[in-house]
Amino acid sequence: MSRKNQRIGIASALLLLAGCTGLRPETAGRDLARQAVPEAYAGKIAEATIGLPSRWWEQFGSAELNGLIQTAFGGNLDMAQAWARLRQVRAQAVIAGASRRVSANAEAGAQTSRARQDRQMDSSNDFSLGVSISYELDVWGRLRAGTTAALLESQASRQDAEATALVLSGLVAETWIGILAQQEQVALLKDQIQTTRSVLDLLLERQRKGLSAAVDVYQQKQIVAESESLLPLAEQNLQLLRQALAVLLGQIPEQPPELITGGMPMIGALPDAGIPGALLEQRPDIRAAWSRLQASEWDVVAAKADRLPTLRLTGSAATDAGKLEDIFDDWAANLLAGLAAPLVDGGRRRAEVESRRAVVEQQALAYRQTVLTALQEVENALTRENHQQRYLAKVREQLDYAATTLEEAQRRYQKGVTDYLPVLSALNAKLRLERSLVEIRQDLLTNRVALCRALGGGWTKELKE
């Protein structure tokens, strides 16, 4: 058998061996994370009867909010950075995949030599052309493992971008709700200031008639001043929220968007949280952690395969000619197969395997932590939903009592049965409860946003770069 046929036979045998002996990832640690998922949420509310819309923010029925979130997806700088990172990781995956393909290089040269002989200058030309091809046989699956890990990292990066969009949608919605709540607070404070000033005018008139004491007037002036002192803070918070919204949209804070919505939306029916296991697919951050766990397992395969011999096939063809038109006439070609095996490396490759295995353990724990955090976010939102609704009902009941108490106290004061202190106490209580009611409604809406964001959804997969 010729030497060339021997090389071809060896290469064919190794290719057959590669299909049988390729290493596979170790997946023993995967169940560690999935065991954290319960069968049902502890805080699940029986009244939840509607399904979560594909784009959760649409449940608020606001075209303004829909537009703001879409604007944020296109203009937010964190979102733009996430897409840029994705493009970078995808390019790295292409680089990793290139190692599994044939590498070819071409070389061309031209040389002119001159020499003096018998007092005459002689010259000669030399032209060369060559092509070399190199290909590594992936006997143990090292290249395949590296490429698979890179593709999984690319997949995780895409899911990171989706997670950024999920968080961004919640931030925009919460900021929008905060702006509407502060607008209501500003309007309420202005109305309260007008009301307390009207009462002060009545007291001043009664004082002129000798029906009210000076202390009553001073006490009422104190209430007016208190209401007036709260207005600048509410206006400040409103402006700060508008500036924050501008930055979320990728705009300069000096020119915040003007909102046209007059008040906070009504709180709708509670969406069905479903089963906890659905979070594994609905939450992009969980999917990203899962992809990274898989990628780390393939990195172990690559590290283990790196300890084994590698086989590289190389081929070359070259020609030389004295004239350019003869460059393609005579060629010399050869095919080589080279086998390289690590002998002594000071334990570097073995340590690399152990290092990669530790990364797998770390990624498994990170995946479990991500799942637990997601479950906690849903449970917290369900718990707050249940208690905040009851709290809101009780505050509304207090406000009704405070309004009734104020009417009765004013009637008794006008008849001279009591002094002004019961009126002052009832008025203070009513004003405070009115302001608290706005804050509680804001908290309910913000918590609903947190619940919907915690549940995730498949809408992030539809995002375009």
C-alpha cells in the first residue's frame, strides 16, 4: 500500500472513531434547580379569573402607556446596550464555529534576480503560486463542544435582552403610574388648600362677630400652612418622575414628555398567576440562566477533550515557473496527517477541567437562585395584592367616617355646643386620609405591575433588535 493510501486509511478510521467516541456533557446538576419549583403558589387568590394578556400592560387600557413602552423599547439606552452585547456574542459564536471548518490560504510570489557576467547584466524571473488547506478532525468533540457552548451563550445573551425589556416595561409603567398619582396629589392638595382657606375665611368672619376665638383662627391657619407646605413637595416629585420617564425613553431629562391622561387607571381583575412551573419558560432571566448552565456543561466537554490527542489534516499544492504564462503547468501536491498529544503541561489541562466543573456547579446554583427569586417576586406580589385590597377598603371606610365626623363636629361647633378642637381633629383626619387614599391606589397599581412583570410572558420572544 502506498504512503498516500495509508494516510487516507488512517484519516478514515479516525473519522469513524470520532462518530463513536465524542464526549457528552455531564447533566447531573440540572435537577438541583428544578426541585425548587412548587406545585402551586402559597399566596394564590381565588378571585383571579382572567388570563394575563400577551402584553401585560394592555390590561390598563391606556394608549398612552402602550406608546410609552414601545418608545422605550426603541430608545432606551440600556436596551440598546443589550442588543449590542447580543451582536458581540453572536460574532464570537461565529468565530468559535469557524474552527470546525476547513482553513485555506493562498500564496503568490514574484522575484527578479540580476547578476553581472562577462561585463553584462543578466536577469531572471521566478514566479510561484501555492495553496494550503488545513482541517482538524474533531475526534473527541472538542470543537463541537466549543461551538455549542458559544451558541448557548448567544442564546443566553438574547434572553438577557428580553429580560432587560421585561424590567424596562415595568419601570416605564411604574413611573407612568407615579406621575399620574402625583398629578392627583397636586390637584387634591390645591383643592384642600382652597377648602381650608374657605374655612379660615368663615372663622375670620365669626371672629369679627365675636363668635370665634383667636385660637380657633390660628389653628385653622396652621392647617392651611400645612396643606400649602405639601404642595411644593408634590410638584417636585412630579417633575422628578417626568425627568425619570424621559431618561427611560432615551430622551434628555430637560424635556420630559407631557402626559395627557388625567388620573390613575382603575385597578382591573387580578390575572391568574398559573402554575409556578410556567415561570421556567415565561421568565427570560430564568431561560438565560438555564442556557448558561448548559453552556458551562459543554465547556467541560471541551476541556476534557483538550486533554486527548488531536488530528489535523493538511494539504498543499505549489508550483514554480520562470515565466508567468507557465505558472499553471507543473504542480506538486502533498497530503499530511499530523497527530498531536499533550505529554507534560504541569497539570494545566486537568485543572482546566476541574475549573469548568466548578463553573457548572456555580451556574446550577445561579439558576436555582434565579428560580427562587422569581418565585419570591410572584409570591410577594400576590401577598401584597391580597392585603393591599383589604387595606384600601378599610381606609375608604375610615374616610367615610371622617367625613361624617367632620360634618357633625362643624354642626355642633356652629351651635356652640363644642369648641373648635373636634372640628380641627376631624378636618385633619379627613385631609390625611384623602392623601393616603391616592398613595394606596398607587401602591395597588404598582404592585399589579410587579406581579405582571414577575409572571413574565412570551411577548419578549417577539422583540425585534
